[in-house]
Amino acid sequence: MAFRVGEASMHHSQWCGGRGQAARWRKAALLLSLLPSLAWTNDLPADAPLARDEDEDAAPPPRPRQFGWALAEVTAINLAVWGFDRYVLNKDFARVGLDAWRTNLRTGFVWDQDDFSTNQFAHPYHGSTYFNAARDHGFGYWGALGFTLVGSIQWELFAENHLPSFNDLINTTVGGWAQGEVIYRLSSMMLDQRATGTERVAREVTAGLLNPVRGFNRVVRGDAWRSAPNPKDWQPPVFASLARAGYLNIDAGPPLNQFFAELDLRYGDALRFPVDAPFDAFNLGVQFTTGEGRLISRAEIRGALAMLPLENGGNERVLLGAFQHFDYNDTQAYELGGQSIGAGLMYRYLAPQGRELRLALHLRGVVLAGITSEYAERVGRDYDYGPGLAFSFDVSYGRWPWEYLKLQAGTTWLHTLNGADGNHLVHEGTLLLDVPLFANVGLGASFTFFERNSFFRDFDTVSRGIPQARVFLSVH
């Protein structure tokens, strides 16, 4: 389903327009909370506005930056989570005091042994709460970055009797930036300060579930029931969602057959609309599976930080941009996920009948990533940690946001800083076909091949190839 917003209104367009377990389930619940809200939106008639038309002059001024309140709320978040761990869950790691603080400060940062999903998914979500505390007190994307770092440092040094962790600091901070801005933008879409009655309650509750920090603040300030104009940046120029559900086979030794559901959100479109602020355009993808022992097996975010037009004439457009990436893959076959920043070259050719060809090249510097390793047990994990470089290419043909045919390929090189010394070279490729059946329903299939070559210093080289096949119905 795709929606186009103009003059602060959104309309349908037919085609375009341990400690970690609870946190993981909370995050999954928040992602699932989007589904009914998007379905509720899609039930409106094609010309029904999702947000009421307002004069541009009626938009409220930006919320003033409140440094003290933002820092206080970041600290309060840590106190609340620590208090819950200590006095409700009675967790041993939360038993802190002067001795633990002194040890943490004197010893400094180390690498921890938490499981992959805790480090690569739950910790970034924790960081997103710090980020949104700053966003909701008047700071933009850039201004909120420092508060996320401060919140992570507070937690690592003072909220646990475990030694502070390098990987937690990076994942919570950098991953929190990406998750936090996506959560803030999506919760803004849910809100309408001119709505009343049941609609207002539904919008405020949905936004609060998606962004608990913001929802709490809106109740405390009285914004949750106060009538006011909507800020102009609460709605993107275009928004689309698509869902796929079907059968998934992963051939990793014994084949793993399971069902999957996938939700993809397209917020804005850098190839058609300006990117004036970070994440004015982003893609979010989440995959849920039944046979992995965990609800979420894949999540990825690609957000545009800034864009520079290189060519904008006739039916063609070329852009050079800076992007932030968040990647998370956690299956029984392999683990790979991390935070990265990079540059991208994007191309769009508008063909007859509204169809289009799109290409994208991305070169990324991987700040830190975790990857499956057969010999990482010496550090107490089943994956290595390290920085690296990544290159990816994708080409698609379709009618935005429906991609009838799509090819993606990429290579990632990682150098191990903690784990089994060596380097990892990963190749990935996906071919997807999604054919329209009727209205907004499609039938499709995809094939993915994942290859990891791990060159260890003290062990034999390991090479693994893992194919995946999917058959699905899609709703656009």
C-alpha cells in the first residue's frame, strides 16, 4: 500500500505515491503494533486525508531545545531500567555500588560475551530510547547523537557490575541513532493533534506503543489530548508499506523449512523528493520466522543522511548521497549484523506507463559487525567482532513501490578485533520476482545465496555456502 502526502494530507495511490530476551520481545511487539495501524489506514477511502489539511502558517514553531530536560530523561531511563532489573527481576548484574563503579572506571572497556541478538538488536533498541528522549525535547537527528552516547556511557559504567563493554557502547550508540530516528518518524506519522474521540485515542496509543518515551512525555505534558496544529515534518511526502508471507527453506546442513512474514516500509523517496534532513527518506525491513527459535530473524534500515543531485533531467535522475545502515541477520544458519556509514550512488529511469528502472551502488565503512565464527568460543561467544568495508549493488524494475523484478548483490570484508584472529569475506546475492495477481496482491519467489569465507590466523580456512528459497504472497 502506498500513500502520498501533499499540503499535510496523505492519500492512497494505486501504485505510487537473559536480560536481552525481554527487550527483544518488547521490540518485536512494537514492530507488530505497526501492522494494525497500517491496516486501519488502508481501510479509508482513496480520497480520505490521514491528517487534516492545515495552512502552512498554522504549523507550530519547533519545540525549543531543552538540554537539561533531555539529559535528565536519559538518566531517568537508565535509573528506571536499572531499578526494574535490580528490584523486580533481582538480576545479579544490577547489584552495583561504589566498589563496582570504582572497578569499572579503573579497568575500562572490554568485549562482552552476550548472545548475538542481545548485542546486535536489543542494545540498539535501548539506545533508541536515549535518542528519542533528546528528539522529544527539541533536538534534531544530529543534536540527539550525543545524548545517545552519554546514555550508553552512563549504563556501561554505573548500571552493571559487569565491566563496561566496547561492543555495547558502539551498538547502543550507533544502532540507537538508526532505530531511534526511524521510531521517531513512524510515531510522528501516527499522531494527529487535530483528531478527537476514538481516532485520537487510537493514534496516541499506537504512537505511544511504538515510541514509549515520546508517549510518556506527551501524557505528562498534556499533548496527548491537547488540540494543536501538526508540525509540517510529521508526514513524509510519500509512504508505502508492503507485506510478504509464505514458505522459506534454508539449506544449512539439514534443511530448515518454515513459514515467514515480512514487513517493508518505504518512508519518503530520495529519487523523487528532496532530502532536507537526515532520514527524510529511509527503508525499513523486518522478517519474522517460525522455525528459528526467535521471532525476528532479519531487520535492516537504510536512511539517507544527505543527498546531492548530479543529474535531474527528462526521465532520468542521478543522486549521490550519504547513508546510515543498520543490519541484523540472526538465523540458525548464520549470524551477521552491524552498524555502518557510507556513500551511495542512485539512479532512476522513468519508463512508459509509470514503470521505472532503479539502480543503487553503496560503499560502506562498517563501524562494528558481528559474524558467525567456528572458533570464537575462546572469547565466550559463537561470533567474531570487527570493523570492515562493504559494497552492495541492487537493480529493480517495477512501478514504485512495487518491484516486479529485483537483483541485489554485495560483498563484506571484516577484520576480527575480538574473537578468532583473522578476516571474513562474505558474498550475498538475491534474485526476487513479484508478479501482480490482482489489485494490490502479488505472487512471488526469491532465491538468496550467502557465502562466507573465514581466513583464520591459527585455524584452517572455513568456507560455507548457504542457499535460501522463498515462495510468497505479497500485499502492496
